[in-house]
Amino acid sequence: MSDWFETLEALHAEIWDSVVQGIGNSDHPTRTPTFATVSPKGWPEARTVVLRAVDTEYGTLAFYTDLFSDKIRSLQATPRAALHIWDAEKALQIRMSMHVKIASGDAVKSIWANLPEHSKLSYGVDPAPGQPIKQALNYSKTPDPAAFAVLNCEVLTIDAVHLGDDHRRAIYSRSDDWMGHWLSP
Ligand SMILES: Cc1cc2nc3c(=O)[nH]c(=O)nc-3n(C[C@H](O)[C@H](O)[C@H](O)COP(=O)(O)O)c2cc1C
């Protein structure tokens, strides 16, 4: 019996298993991936986000954010993102490229309604996220459904690196139905 990192198929399954763990397990590395975008001026920008939903059948992920945060302006200019995860326990790096659609208002009303009250506080800050303030705490938070946005991401490619006794690297693409190919690491 081979290990999960030895075949393209098993590695692909392990990647999605790992990503799914991020939904239920707050300590899992896939819970807080790095989400990178391109700024309107072309600069790379990266930040930590919480993984909120995964659909393994369609290869989609979802994240929540403030509609008035800078990343929204970046995604409006360039609706693409990269995701980075380092799962140290599995010695597995996962990188994804994704198309991103921003949903807000009525489209996310039912998700907002089901958020716990303390989570709603993350959406609705005055002044808006990223605005300069004179003192560190010169802002107020009021839950605001109009500030709540969901980033619906369609995964296009997955680049996986496994650092075991041997190093293995594979690339999977939606365009070839996730068949996968080995790459030199
Ligand atoms: C552990 C952790 C989890 C975070 N989760 C989110 C999140 O789910 N959504 C979000 O918009 N920002 C989240 N943030 C804050 C972002 O990293 C970032 O500071 C903020 O969204 C502003 O980014 P922007 O100016 O690029 O839009 C999180 C930060 C940390 C440290």
C-alpha cells in the first residue's frame, strides 16, 4: 500500500481532506490560510483570512470580509487571488489560484442572519478598515449587514509540495479535470 503523497490521485484527495479540516477544526492550518491579491496599482498583497466554506465537488472556497476593506477594491480591479497554506504536520504546502466573485447585500442575507452576534462585530467599523486614525483605538464597531461580503472563490489550479524524505511537487488544473502532473520541485 502506498503513502498518500506517492500518487497524484491520493495527493489530490489529501489536499482536499486537509482543506475541509479547516472548517471544523480551529487549530488546523487550513483554517487560516494566506489570501493574496493584486492591488489596483499592481502590488502583491497578502493577509490571513478564516476559511468559511468548502465545496469539494465544485472546487470552491468561501471567505467573509468587510465590503469596505482594501481587498475588495483590489478584487474589483483584478478578480483573482492566490491562497497559501503550510501544513507542517503533513509537511505539505498547498497553493491555489482562484477566480473570485464578491457577494454582498441581499445575496448574503441568509448567511448574515446565521452569524453569531460576536462574529457580526467583525463587519462594520467606523472609520472604514484601513483609514488612518489618530489613536490606536479611535474607532467603533457596530454590526452592519451592509458591510458584510462573501468572497466566493473558484479554484483553478492547485500546486502542492510535499517535503518528505523525498520532495514531491504536483500541479492540478480545473482545465484538465484535476488529472494532475508531477513537477520538478
Ligand atoms: C487570524 C486572523 C484571521 C483573520 N480573518 C479574517 C477574515 O476572515 N476576513 C478578513 O477580511 N480579514 C481577516 N483578518 C484580517 C486580515 O488579515 C486583514 O488584516 C484585513 O482583512 C484587512 O486586509 P486588507 O486591507 O488587505 O483588506 C484576519 C486576521 C488574522 C490575524
